Amino acid sequence: MTLHHIITVYNDMFNHMDGVMQALAKKKTQSKEDLFFAVKLAQQKISKYYAEVTPTMGMRLFSAHILDPFQKLRSFR
């Protein structure tokens, strides 16, 4: 069962996309601007999925995440 990994996976994806967007924000070539736009759209899509999962599964996700002995409260810091 991987329920306890959902929050960590989402956080890691958001952090990675934020880093990519920061790196690409200063670039002015067309390919870099296109990539920035694609990452921004991907981040919006993932945010939509995360917003749909959280209300229905929120307490279960948080409980499973906190009870995982390897994660504990790492993602909530």
C-alpha cells in the first residue's frame, strides 16, 4: 500500500517544478519560454488533481503519512 507516499510525491513534484520554473524564468529563448509555459500548465494540472484528492481523502492521507515511521512529520515542516 502506498497511500502514505501521496503527499511526499506531490510535494516533491511541486518543488521540482518550482525549481525548473525559477531556472527558466530568466531565459529568453523561445524554447525556454515554451518549456516554462509547459511546466506552468503541468503544475496547474497537478494542483487540480491534488485539490480533488485532498478533500475526500485528506484525513486518511494525513493519518497514513504521519503514521509512516520513515516520513513522520517531514512533509509538514
